[in-house]
Amino acid sequence: MALDYGRRRIGIAISDPTHTIATPGGVVEQPRSAKPENVPRRLLDVIRETDPSTILVGIPFSMD
């Protein structure tokens, strides 16, 4: 599983069992009005559903 962290949303990608191809796994929205503790709960739900062996978190340093 790969997480593409952003201020407003976190993109999720799930790889196939051979770790060759990743497919979109959805987006966790982070609305400004939402409670901060809701985001980890939603991510934990996705992690429990997919049961990944590894989680990779990408942090964008530049939009270029």
C-alpha cells in the first residue's frame, strides 16, 4: 500500500500480490472542518480492509 500525503487529501494505491502493478485505492479527504482524529480512523479502516504487508508514505516536496 502506498499513501500519497497531502494537506487536503491522502491518495491510496494498492499493489497486486506480485508487487508489480499498483491500482487506485481511493482517497481520504481531510476537510478543514473535520476533526483531526477522523483521518487516522479512516486510514486504519482501509488498512484493516486491505491488510497490506508494507505501507509506503510519499511526501511531496514540490509540485513540479
